[in-house]
Amino acid sequence: MKLKSLTLNGFKSFAEKTTIEFRHGLTAIVGPNGSGKSNLIEAIRWVLGEQSAKSLRGSKMPDVIFAGSTKQQALNRAEVELLLDNSDHFLPMESTEIAIDRRIYRNGESEYLLNGKNVRLKDITDLLLDTGLGRDSFSIISQGKVEQIFSSKPVERRQIIEEAAGILKYKQERTSAQNKLVETEDHLLRVADIISELATQREPLKEQASLAHDFLEQKDQLAFYDRSRLVYELEQATSQQAINKQQLSGAQKSVAVCQRAKQSLAQKKDQLQSQQEKQLALIDQLQGELMQTVRQKERLIGQQHLSQQAASYQEKQKRELKQQIAAAKQRQSDLKQELNSLQQQSKTYLHNLAATQSQIKSLQKQLALSANDLQEKVEELRGQIIDKMQQQASLNNQKHYLEKEIQRQSLQQDALTKKLTQLQQQQAAKHVDSQQVAEQLAASQKRLHELNQTAVDLQNQKDQLEQRISDQREQWYQAAGIYQQTKAKYDNLKELTQGYNNYYRGVKEILLAKNQLTGIVGSVAELLTVPAQLAPAIETVLAGQLQNVVVNDEQAAKNAISFLKQHHYGRVTFLPQTSIKRRQLRADLKQELAALPGVIGIASDLITISAANQAILEYLLGTTVIVKKIDDAIAVARKLNYSCRIVSLEGDVINASGAIAGGSRRKTSGLLFQQQQLVKLTTALKEMKGKLAKLEQVGLETKQRQQQVEKSVAAAQTAVAAKRDEVQQLSAKSQFKKNEEHHLAEQLAAQKFEVQQNNLANKNFATSQQQVAKQRQQVAEKLAKLKQNFNASQAALANFSASRRQQEQKLAKLQQQAAVSKLQQQNFQQQVTQLTARSEKLSTEIKAKLAAVAELNQPQKWQQQQQLDLNLKQLIQKQHDLEEQLSQEKQIRQQVQKQLTTVQANLNRQTELLQLQQQKLQQIDLKVQTVTNQIDQNLMDLSQKYQLTFEAAQQMKRETDFKVIQRQLKLLQRGISELGNVNLGAIDEYQRVDQRYQFLENQKADLLKAKTQLQESMAEIDQQVKQRFNQTFTQTAAAFAKIFPEMFGGGQASLKLTEPADLLQTGVEIMAQPPGKKLQRLSLLSGGEKALTAIVLLFAILKVRPVPFVILDEAEAALDDANVERYAKYLKKFCQQTQFIVITHRKVTMNFADVLYGVTMQKSGISKMVSVALT
């Protein structure tokens, strides 16, 4: 097979359709860099199925479409066609020419064509598989592929040998087998799980099916004896009914007689009651009139009493008024006498006042005498004293001046001293301030150090909190992972329970359709709440009854059964709430149970269910006793004479029949276990949610704490900066205080000098003050003598003045007496005025009281009293008449009441007799109705249960001995009861489950067989791969060792396996020793040596596994000219069996080419081909 041509249209830089014809031999493609030579190799790889846009130097596959240039628009499609000559049928196709075509559009859609027909990429890959012509095969060496050979790992280098060995097809087959094996194992796991689940259903269903068959047999026997009972009861009831009807007729007649007698008495009673009512009305009327008369009499008596009291009061009032008038006249007489006495005293005081005023005028004339002589001498001495006093005043002024100056100097001295003191204080204060500032500076520096330390501590806290947040986040992720795992378990179990996949098919379909069907409450398993300790016991004892469906009433059960029949879903047992009968142990058995050891209690008392379904619970478990161990169960069963069902906590059961069931069972497959697991998972999820929420809360709190610390760090840094500024300010302030202290020291020195000068001035003023004091003493002595003479003259004048003062005192006393007399005269006059006014007031009061006495003596009051007495006498007579009439009417009413009592007693006796007759009638009627109902019920039972009439049932075979019927019915009912709530659907369900179980067992066997076959097939493929790989590697290694010295001009090389014992996984190591060097790995050679060694390996593979054509893209780029020539000669040597297409820049390679193609870019961005035939 040969490569015939390559056609490109819109692929990368080949915008126009370009076709390249390839001949036999060596074809070289040359051209400048960037002209599009490598695009040809990439086109061949692309058409052969390359899927990596990156390996084609693009980001996405549509990038291979011509993207446009400055002179030509972008295209919307790229197409490459590779035409192969298959005349030797190298490829397994009948065609002598094979055209492989690939197209891609701008929207990303692509297509493959094989000889013009659309095919899949897989078809192209399968066609070229193990031919050495694939897109990644050793026949296409693109740029970098040579370097990849020597830089790749030994295991990756193994792929070259595998491709040459043609084992890729085997590896694909092995991969396919491996996938099938995995799929088969998955199927096996699923089938095993299903078989396991079915096995847990199959055994209980088998037991239930057996019970159901037994139940149906006993049910048929029960129907026979029940039909016999119904016929017997109908015959007995029919004969009894005739007797009951005769008794009913007699009773009806007796009731009619009693009713007529009662009616007559009732009429007479009505007449007497009517007469009694009239009599009572008359009595009520008379009593009303009597009461009104009594009230009027009492009112008149009250008015009479009031009138008498008013008359008595008026008499008393008149006596009091007369006494008051006499007393007032007496007081008026006393006032007149007192007034006369006061007027006489007033005249006496006026006469004394006139005599006193006469004496006052006489003394005033005597005091007018003169004392001129004594006065003149006193005045002369006063003048001399004044002169000396003026001289003394002048000296005093001088003294005061000097004192003021001394005082001023003293004040000035004090001021200077004070100022000096102030300066000293200021100096001390400034010193203190300076020290304080220095202390503040030291404190601020210390605080700055503390703040710096706090900032460091806070930063450490922040780092710790960040680490804690990281740890808490990790804890949350771990908790979340556990939560997700638990949630997945919960969801799986929830899906299983919600979908009712663990129920029988019929039950499942009913529960799934309960929204469509009315009255469906739920399964027994759903409605029970069972403590975990009791679950095995309840699971065992109820078994299939857990799948019974509770419904509201019989109609709901009927509708559900119709639904099952319509869809062929099997059978289901329904428990109607309205008709289910409770089962309970007798009270004496309960008391006896309470005293027995090992007894936990009655199952229905230990399990919780809603109030509406309590009857269901007692029906299922009301006679089931739970004990601790099987030994306890046996002891209790014997004690109670096997009268109830007993179950141990481990699930061992002793039935009322004495049968014992026990053994091991799976604990994880029951409905109750799954429900409890669901509750536990729900609780666990709730707790995990709480834990996650708590972790989130703790994380949030830590985050908030971190934020607070971050704020604290920022605040601390701000405080540090502020405190640093404060330290700088205090440092400047300290220097300023020191300057102030120095300035004050200078001021203090100047002030001390000024104080010294002021002290000197004070001494001068003190000398002047002493001289003035001496002159003042002399003047004082002269002044004292003058004062003595003046005092003698003053004494003579004083004696005259004392006599005059005595006369003046007497005058003042007389004037005082005159004033007192005048004041008393005025007081007497006021008393006279007051007494006159009081006398006039008493006259007015006397006149008013005399008028009141006259008013009380009027005659109208006595006339009113007489009229009241007359009216009262008339009312008393009327009251007497009404009381006599009322007494007569009451006697008549008593007679009527006596007659009414007699009639009522007769009526009561007749009513009791009637009630007795009616009760007897009702009893007989009830018997008739009961028998009728019994007949109707029995006829209905015959019709509904057995579809028979009474006559037809009498003709059928039946038992006639009623005792035998009763005994058999009791035994059968007890037997059916002991069977419990039998699942009749278990028969069909067991058949369905068993068929599926057998089918799956067969399927499991087939899968195991297929697994074995796949494993054997894989082993055969592995063996084939080992043989082919080993054979190809041996041949390739030999060829490599032979070609290496030819290419290098000496030296030696070899291929070695890294793990010869494991031919499926071993890598390939290249060891080379160029001429003049030591044997070493390929990675230790120079770049040229590596490239030439890789080319040697390529030639070795081509020698072992020739391919129709090889494409080389600048494979010799790293070689020198000598090695390129050897490389070209070897290419030429292989051209006899292999077609070579070489992209090259080396002239030596071009010289050996048979055909030379040039790639140019005449237009910007568009490649063109130029061909030259060299042979």
C-alpha cells in the first residue's frame, strides 16, 4: 500500500484547494519557516483522527479552519482527503483505492467519510489499528517526536514497541473485556443484593403462604358449619316468631283498655284544675285588695302619728319662744344700766384732764429764765482749746503723713517681698511643672512601650484566631462530610420506605395510591411506634401482619380490593377501623401475669399508636404477652395453660396452640428495624445539624472575635501613633519649661536688689517720725491744762441745768397724764356706742319671736287631725270585711284541692298500669323485632356469604346437631384466631417472589460463568500480548544493535527491559555507547547523539515492522552534516519497501530526494505548493 495523494481545502494556511501527488521513494518538502510545511503533517494526522486541538497548535478544533488574511476572508469549512493505493489489499477492504476524508465546520460540527460514505471515527481507527499508520504511530514523526522518544520515560517508550508488535488491537480487546468484567461484577453485586433482599422476603412469605393455605382450609370448614348454623337458627326463629306474634296481639288489647281509663281520669283532672285556677285567681284578687287596704291604713296611721308629733313640737316651741322673749327683755334692761354708768365715768375723766393742762402751762413759764454769764466763760475757754487742738492736729497730720509714708514703704516692701515670694513660688511651680512634664514624658514613654507590647500581643492573638478559624473550618468540613454520609444513608432509607420497596407488591401499590383511594390510613408498620428493645419480638410475632393495611371502614377496603383486582396487583389484608374487634386478656389473667417473673407486659400496652387505631393494636397484640427469655415464655405458657400467645425479646414465640417457633433471623431487614433506623438517622441528622450550626456559630464568634481583635490591633496602632506624637510634644514642652525656669531665676535676682533699696528708705522715714512724736507730747500737756479750766466752768453750768431738768420731767409727766385721760375718754365713748347697738338688736329679736308665737296659735292644724282620724276608722272596717270573704274562698279552694288530689292518685295508678302494659308490649315487640332481625340477618348472611336462599340451603348437605355445630365453630374460630391476621396475598406474592428468586439465581450463575469466560479471555490476550511484545522487542533490539554502529561509525547500543519478568508493564531503556565514549543511558548523551539514537530506533522498528509510508518532519534537524548524510542514505536504503515523505531544511537530505515539493506563501497568509521531479 502507498500514499497516493493528499488534498487540502481550507485547512489552516491552505485556503485554496491543494492536491499533492506522492510517488514511490523519497519525497522531500521544503520551504522557508512559517510557509506552512508542518501544516501538511498536521493535516495527515488530523484526517487520520487526531482529537487534540492543542497538538495541532490550536485552542479548539475549529481553529484548523482558514482564519482569513488581509486580502481573503475567513472560510467556514476545512476539509482534508487522504488517498491510499490499496492494490495489495494491505488494508482489509476490497477497494484498490481508499479515500479517507474529514471535514469540520465553523460551528464545531465535523464528519468522516470513507470512500465517500459517512463513517464514525471508530471505523477509521479500527481500519488502521496495528498497521503502524495511526495518527500517533511511529510512521508519523512530527516536530518534537524525536525529542519525545529520548526524553520520555521507559514505560512511555514501551508504546513504540507495542505499536510495532501490533498488539494495540489486543489491548483494546483486553480493555473491552476488562470493562465487561467490571460491568459483570457490578451486575453480580446488584443481583446478589436483590437475591439477598428477596431471600429475606422469601422465607417469611413461604411461612405466610403455608399459613394462608391452612387458613383457607379452615375457612372452608368454618363456612360449612356456619351455613348449617344459619339454617338451624332460621328454623328455630321461624317457629318462635309465630308464638311472639300471638303474645303481641293480647298485649296490644290490654294497652288500649288502660289508655281509655287514663283518658277519662285526665279529663276530670282538667276540669278540677280549671275550677282551682279560677278559685286561686279570686283569692289572689281579694288578697291584693286586702294588701292595698292594709297599706292605706298604715299610711294614715303614720300621718296621724306625724300630726300628733307636730302638735307636741309646736307647744314646746311656743314655751321656748316665750322664755327667750323674757330673757331678751332682761338683757335689754341690764344694757341700759351699764350705759348710764359709762356716761357718768366719762364726765369725771373730762374734769381731771382740764386741771392737768393748767399745771403744764405754769411750768413752761418757769423754764424760760436765762444763763448768759456761765455760758460766756465756757465759750472763751473753748476758743483756747480749739487753738491748741489745731496745733495738735497739724502735728497729727505730720504724724499721719509719716505713718502713711512708712506704711506705703511697708506696703511697697510687702509688695516687693510678695513679688519676690511669688517669683520664688513661680520658680518652685515651674520647677514642679518641669518635673511633672518630665514625669509625664517618662510615663508617656512607658505607655508607648506598653502600647507597642499590646499591639504585638493583639497581633499574636489575631494570628492565633486565624489559625483557630482554619482549624474550625477543617472541623466543620469533617462534620459536614459525616453529615453528608449520614444524609446519604438517610436519603437511601427514606427513598426505600417512601417508595414502599420493602413491601409486598399489592401493599406497595395500595400505599402508593392512597391519595387516589379514599379511606386508606396506612400500613400497620407505619402506624406503630415500637421501643427498640421490643422491635425483634414485635417483628417476629406480627411478621406479615405488619404489611396489613388499616382503612377507615369496610367501603374503603372494598374499593381498595377492586383496585387490586382491576390492576392484578395481588392480594392484601385490610383492617377496617369501624369493624375490627378488640382482643384482650381477661382481668384475672392480667393480674396473674403481673405477678409472674420475667413478664415485661402485654404487647398492646407497651406499644404506642393513635387513639383512632387503638382497636387495631389490641386486635393484633391484645392477647400477646412479651417476656424476657424463652425460659420465661415456657414458664408463663404453662402457668396460663397456653391461653395466649407469648413472645420473648429475642423473637421466640409460643402460640396458644402450644406450637413454639424460634431460631435466628436477620436483624436488618424488617420494616420496624428500617423505621427505627430512619428515626435514629433523623435524630442523628438533627444532632449533626445542631453540631454544624454550633460549629458555624463558634466559627462566627471566632470570626467576630478576630474582627474585634483586628479593630483592637488597628486601635492599638492608632494609639501607638498618638502616644508617639504625645511623647514628641511632651519632649518639646519639657525643653520649654526648662527655658522658663532659667528666665524666672534672672527675674528673682533683680527683685532681691529692689527689696534692699526699699529697706533703706524705710529707715529714713522712721527718724522723722520720732521728732514729730516729741512735739506732739508738748502740745498735749498744754491742752490738758486748758481742759481742766473748761471742765470747772462746765460743772457750774451743769448744776443749773440739773434743776431745770427736774422741772422738765415734771412737765412731761403731766403731759402724759393728760394723754392717758384723753385716751380713756375715747374708750368710754366707744363702749357707749356698742351697748346702744346691742340694745337695738335685742328689740328686733323680741318682735320676731312674738310674731312666731302668734303663728303657732292658728286653728287649721286641729281640723287636719280630725279628718285623719275619720279616714282611718273607715279603712279598718273595710279590712275586716275583706278578711272574712278571703277566709270563705280559701275553704272552697281546699275542697277542690282535695278532689283533685284524689283524681290525680287514680290517674297515677292508671298511668303505671298503662306503662306496665306498654313495657310488656315493647318487650314482646322487641322479641318479634329481634327474631325478625335475626331471620333477616341470617338470610342476608346466607345470601352474601354463600349466595343461597333459605330453601336452597335446607336442601344442601349440612350438620343438624346444633351442639356439634357450636363445638366445631368454636374450634375453627379459635384455630383461625391462633393463626392471627393471615396474609392471603402471600400465596401469590410468594409465587412471584420465588419465581423472581429462581430467575435471579439462574442469572447469577450465568454471570459467574461469563465472569470466568472473561477472565480466561483476558488471560489468553495477556499471553498473546506477551509473546508478540517479546518477539518484536527481541527483533527490534537486534536491529537497533546492528544499525547503531552503522549510523554512528562505530560504538554499540542496546535496548533493555526495565522489568523483564513483567512483560505487560515493563518499560524500555535505551543504552548507547557512541565511539570513544562509555556505555550510558540515552538521557546522558548530547543533543545530536540523542536525536541520532532515536532515529536509529526508528530505522530498527521499520526493519522489523515495515510500513507502507513514513512521514518525517525535520527529524534530522539536530544532526551535523556527516550524520545527516548517513541518515539520508539509510532513508534511501529503506525506500525499496517504504515510501518516505520528509519535511526538511537540510540540503544533504534534499540531494537524496526523488521528488521535491516547495511550500511558498506568495499571498499573505496563504500557502502554495510547487513540485520538482528529480528522477
